[in-house]
Amino acid sequence: MLRHLEIRDLLLIERLEIDFRPGLNVLTGETGAGKSILLDALGLALGWAGRGDLLRPGASQAEVTATFLIGPDHPARDLLGAAGLPAADELVLRRVALAEGRRTAFANDRRITQETLRALAATLVELHGQHDDRSLLDPRGHRALLDAFAGTGTGVEAARAAWRDLAAARRELAAAEAARAAAGAEEEFLRHAVAELARLRPAAGEEGELDARRRAMQAAARVRDEIARAAALLSEEGAGRALADALRRLEAAAAGAGGRLEAPLAALGRALEDLAEAADGVGRCVEALEVDPLALERLEERLFALRAAARKHGVRPEELPGLAAALGARLALIEDGAAALAPRRAAVAAAAAAHAAAAAALGARRRAAAAALDAAMAAELPPLRLERARFATLVEPAAPGPEGSDAVSFSVATSPGAPPGPLERIASGGERARFMLALKVCLQAASPGRTLVFDEIDRGVGGATADAVGRRLAALGRGGQVLVVTHAPQVAARGGHHLLVAKEIAAGAARVRVTALDAAGRVDEIARMLAGAAVTEVARAAARALIAG
């Protein structure tokens, strides 16, 4: 509900504050008094497209602040949360228009984007007039209005859930088909690669194990070579031969040495025995370290084959087993593609059937609600002097989507025999306004928490028709808040809160003034609307009768 409007330096307004109340708020005044300026100010605060020259002459900026009361379930709270803004029971929208044309918006003193402002405005105020159709005349919103009238929220949510399931199943099928198509495009490569890796049969950790064994064999060969050279030095052709020659020479000379060579000869004998034992041990070690060149060659061939395959496929050698499995799976998509896709296609078919069932149930409720809405409109139109008009809600098949498979549109015919046409193309502004009012009465539930603003909806009607307009506006006000700019005393008499808009001249400049009327002031204003400038007691009596009626 709009609680308060504060305007500074806008057109003929230097500073103005207006309080509004629940129910039907009526704004009256002489033609040209400035009622449209108030709507311009509200439009500025809400981000509506409007005139550009809004600043009061001499002012550097114009500013409008609109204060709304929002309940705990008001949709504006979700928008505030999505924008990262705090939500409270009071929402203050402020908009500043600078002389150079730049405009800035704030919500509860936090700067917001134009997109956020307009989204908030759509949940707060709905403006209707002869030249401002807004959402009610937009065919894209007719389905939502019919759903609100029918109370099909659960049915719509069921259709949305079924559509989400169908979309997910279609995505999975599309991904599987894309994978199969991609695999099919490289079938020749896959078959060659899978066969090659099958022949290679790489094992997990094999490359590391082979590399370790190769290094060990290479190291053993180097050690054996060193030991073999030592063994050659210890052999009978090396140190052993020299010792043996020395022993023979000493034995031949021992008889003439007088026993002096006995000890050396004994030592040499022992040395020859130790040398023979050492040479035998070294020889056995050489045999034990013997490396089979063919075995090393085979090991290296296997190791090099693994590494070459890894380089070819751009992976590490330890990833070859996983690559073989992945390539085999991709090849299987080609060989067994139809069987692999069958479950996903069945899931899509089941999801499509579920969505079709949800859409059919929703469509049946919509068609029943359309008949009920048409009947309600038929009862509302005659008192508004549209007794010959016909209103029809068309529910037609449409492409399936998140909210079912129905297209909804409102059509009207204003006279017998005239072909029906879209509501937004009705030629007469007055007729359009009354159609709008009748439809809003029938669709009160479609605008929860929104302030309804009607700009001269009673233009061109009077008498009983104007009275019917006033009573229906009052009925709308009992379910929320309605603001109406009116020149009809029958409408003004139904108001619960009456604001008089007047233009006054002060210091040679025109200024707009807004006064909240008390009971006596209401009588005088409605009398003026009935009788003109000269308000008589007869006019006051008629005004009292209107208010009482």
C-alpha cells in the first residue's frame, strides 16, 4: 500500500507531502489543477517512462520519495532479497532527477538499478487509464491473470516441475547423442587405438616397475665388469702366476740359503692358497652377477613401447590403462549406441507424457475458469453501460512450455455483429477504461498487495454509469488500496479518503496544493463538481445524498 508521497522541485511543486490510506482514495480538482503532475511524480518514483522536463524552473534537481507498506508475503520482499537489499515492513523508494537528465534510484537509502526499480514497481502499483494500459492489456500476461482468477497455482507449479524434468531428460539424451556422434566421427581412430592398446596391454604401475628393473640391471652390469677385471688380475695369468714363479725360484735356491728361506717359502705357500681362494670367490661373484643381454633388451623394448604409446596419445605412461578403458567405452557407444540410448529416450518419452498430463489437467482448469470469467464479466458490463458488449477469454493450444500448453487472450466486441478483437485494440478510450474496470473487479486476486491507480476512468460517462463505476472502485478498495483521479461526483462520493488538488498563485508563481478533505470539505467539493463554481445549498444537499447513497 502507498502510504506517503513526498515531492520536491517537480514542475509546479516546490515541496509537497501527501498521505494515502487503505481503501478508495479519490483525487479531484479543477481541470488543469495539477492532478496529472501527481501521477508524473509517482511515475518518476517508480521508474515509469514519462516526460523529461520534470524540474521546477530554477531547480537543480527534482526528487520524489514514495513510501509503501508491504506485508510479510509481498513479492517485493523476494526482489529485495535477490538484489541483496534488506526487507522490512516499510519500503521507501526515492528517485532523483538532475537537470542534465541523469536519474538515480534508491530503495531504503540503498542505490538500485533501473531494472530493479521497475521490477519492484511492478509489484507495488498498477496504473490504468485511457492511454496507459500496463500489464492488464498485455496479451503476454493474460494467462497469468486467468491462473490467478482460477487459483491454479499448484497446477502451474506441477507443470513447471514436469517441464524441468523433461528438460533434464532431454539434456541427458542430447549429451549421450552428442557423445555417440563424436565417437562415430573418430571410429577409425578408435578401432586402431583400442586394438593397439589391447596388444600392448599396459598394466597399472608397469612403467615404473620396468624402469626400476632396467636401472638395476644396468647397475649390475657395471659392477660385474669391475669385478671381472679384478678376477682377471687374480687369475693364474695375473698375480697368481707371478707368485708361483717367485715360489719356484726360491725353492730352487733354498738349499744354498742355509735355512734362511724356510719362513718366506711358507708364507708364499699360504699366500698362493689364499689367492686361489679369493680368485675362486671373485669368480663365483662374477657368475652370480651375469646379466642376460637379451633379457635387458626385451625389458627395454617393453619400456620404450609403453613410453612411445604414452607420447602418441599425450598422456603419462601410468595413464595408459585408463585411456584404454575410456577409448574402449567410446568405441562401445558406436557398436552398442542404439541400446545405450534407448533408456534415455524412454526417459524423455516418460517425462514428455508426464508434462502433457500436467498440461492437460491445467488446461482443463483454465477452460473452466475462462467460462467462469466470461460469465462474471457479462454480469459486470451492463451496469457500466456496456450491455451490448461481449467479453471472451480464449484458451487455445500452444507450444508446450513451463506453464503448460495453452495460449490465453482476452477478446471483446463492443456492439452486436461486430467481430471480436484483442482487448488492447479497442478503439474507444472510454470503453477501454470501463472494460478495464470490470476486468479488475473480476480479477481482484490477480493483484495481491498492489495499489491500483485509475486515471480518469470515468471520462465520458455520468449518471447511473458513473455511479456504477464508483461503486466498483469502492469494492476494489475494500480488498486493498485504490487511487482514482476523477471528475465524476458519483465516483468521488464513494471515496474513503478525499484529496483536493488545486493550483494557487503565490509571489507571481503557480503552485500545486493538495488538501485532505474532512466531511464538510467533501460535501463542498462534491457540490462544486455537481453545480460548478456557484455552490448552493441545493448542491450541498445533493452532495450529501450522493455520499450517503
